Amino acid sequence: MPNKESQLIEFKSNWRDEYLKAIASFANDKGGELIIGMDDRGNPVGLKNAERLLEDLPNRIRNKLGIIPSLEVQKIEKTDVVKVIVKPSSVPISYDGKFYIRSGSTVQELAGTALSDFLLKRSGKSWDELFEDRGALDNLDHEAIEQFKRNAAERIPSIIKETDTKVLLQKLKLLEGTQLRRAAVLLFGKQPQNVYLQAIVKIGRFLTNTDIQFTDIVDGNLFQQVENTLEILRSKYLVSNIHFEGIHRRDILEYPYEALREALINALIHRDYSATSHVQVRVYKDRLIVMNVGRLPPEIPVEKLKTEHPSLPRNPLLAQVFYYAGLIEAWGRGTIKIVENCVKQGLPEPDFEEDNGIMQVTFYKDKWNEENLKKLGLNDRQMKAVAHVKANKKITLSSYKALITDVSEKTLYRDLQDLVIKKILKESGEKKGRSYELL
């Protein structure tokens, strides 16, 4: 018998009807066991009504939740406990009109976008697959459809010959009978914001986190949003460095164009369109952030985004059409390409972060600027060490000693090792020839 509560186990010293929430949470998740007659630490407390619970609980659970779990009585240290064994349900289970899931060893009520996500997932549909009653074929932009056909000709050669818009949309699974799916409105609508007000990109130049210098709002269909957002960034918000290759002039954007495009497309495809917020592009002096509401699937934790991982888009129809248009790959390499393009241009690797259902990609001109280093708690000596590495590519203990003359070698060594632990520097070489470079 387990002696610790977990995602799959919960203890209760006696029965109360409110514990039906815990049973519903198990059914809405991976299943689990509610053990009655144990305290929070997993110690048996003695249950005098075990046989009566064994008779009463099945009907009570069935009447309230609509499921029939397995129940059994077990003896632990000569006392009876009742084990309620709950299997995962294929349909959502509510208790008094509310839905619950497990979060570690706790029961959490679902609300807002989390509830919408849960119900959609259980329905077997994604948000973009649902029919849109406010959508009509007359409100589609036929020039956008023709442009898509030209872009998709490489991956679907026969598409250029398709002249019937209805047939084309049916083949793309965007139309069934006379009903458009939500994806069709976002991809080809003349003005999707008439239906989905939140389906915009907002760009802002930030002096600080709260001080905004100016903003732009980009609307239109998703293809237009990608193209127009990138053009506004290029012409108004970002600097291009001039570089000559022989007699040919090249304007190199301060952040890689391909990486920005990939991050923006990811934000549009993976965002949660049921939320009222919009995609944001925040431009600061030293960094650029692309931000959208939309949790990563549990199969892909955020730390996996810089390595090989499966492609599990939140909105698969949007992703499929973008793939046919040649704008994304189908194998989950988008985030890896973002990293590769930044490194190729000599920039730090971007950060991928998820916090409370908000996904963001942060591009850096200089990740280890003074502000970020102070946030990590570096002392003045370490700040000088990082500045030395940025100017000279590396630092050794001897060059650090020459830089900081009034501190012991042991303290300086601890400084460098702390920078390694904080994942700012990486060390290489043996003891005498050891050097440190930016990670």
C-alpha cells in the first residue's frame, strides 16, 4: 500500500461527498485511487464503516458522476481501508456542473481557457476544426486563395489546376457541405477580425517593461499577418546592417529574418484562439520577444524545443495549410531552425519559455548584458569576468588574476565555477590549461 499522496493516489480519513471531486479528477486524468481510512501521511486511522461504504459508494458515485469505479476493502495494520479504483474516462466527468483534474497530489477546478482546452481535447476536435456559423464563402478572399495555390504548387503540383473553390476547400478539409471551419476564416477570410476580434498581431517598441514608445496593430488573414508584421518590423522597428559580398550589397537584419518568421508563424499556429489576448511582438533595445497564449502539449516540455521533438500543433488545420504553402516544415524542426539561424548570425541562442499558459521566444542582441547579469546575482568581479570573455572570447584563471588583483586565487576560482553553475560560462581543458567561454 502506498504511503504518499501523488498524481494517482489520494488519502482521506473518512468519507465526505465533497471527495467526489477527487474521483472526478482521477476520471478526467489518468485514473487513480482514493483510499479512505488513511491520513495525509499514509497512516491508517481506523475505518468503522468500511462494509457500509462498500455498499453505498457505488450508487452514490454513479448517481453523481455517471461512472462506476471498483471498490475493495483491505486491511492495513489490522484496520480496514476502502480503496476506490478509478479508471480514466473517455468523456469529460463533471461534479455539480464543474470539471476537475489532478495537478500533482491536488484537485484543481478547470475554468476559462483551461476548461475550453480540456473539453475540446475530450471532444476529439481542435479549435480550428470546429464549424463557424458566422463564416460564409462570399466572405473569403479569392486572391488570397489564388496566392496560396501558387505557393502550394511545389508540394501539391495538381493544386494550381483546381478552379473550383469549394472543391479546393474540401480537399484542404476546410469545408464540409456548406459549412466553413474556423481555420478557413482565419486563413482566407477577407477580414477575419469581424469574426475573431482577438486574431491580430500587436507590435510595440518598449523603452522599459511598462513604458511603450509606439505600437502597430496588424490584422487581415494569417498569411497577411505574417507578411505585414515582418515588413513593419523590418522597416520601422529593427536596424539592418549593411554588408558587401564583392560588389553586392546585403542588408542583414539585426535579428535573423528567417528566425523571426519562424517564431511568428509558430505563434499564429499554436496560439489559443479561444483566449481574448493577441499575439504580441515586443521590441526592446537589447531583445525582441514574440509572445502568444497557448500551452505546450504535455508531450513536449519547453526544454525539448531546442532538440528533436514531434510536431503536435494546437491547430492542426492551420499548420497543415501553412505546410502546403511551404512556410513551415512538418517535423517539428521550427524551433531548432530558430536557434540555428541566431547562432549562424553570431547571436546568442534565444530562450523559449512557458509561464501560466503564455509561450514566448526571446531573441537577444546580447544575452549577457549588465541588466540580465545583475538579475542572476553576479558580483562586480564576475561582471568584469563576463565583460572580459565578451571582448576576448575566453578567460583563464591567470588572466582573471591579472584583471582582479586584490582577491585570492581560491576566491577567483570559485567565481568562475559559479559562472559555470549559472550556465553563463563553459569550461574546457585540463587544470593548468583550463579556460572559460560563454555558453
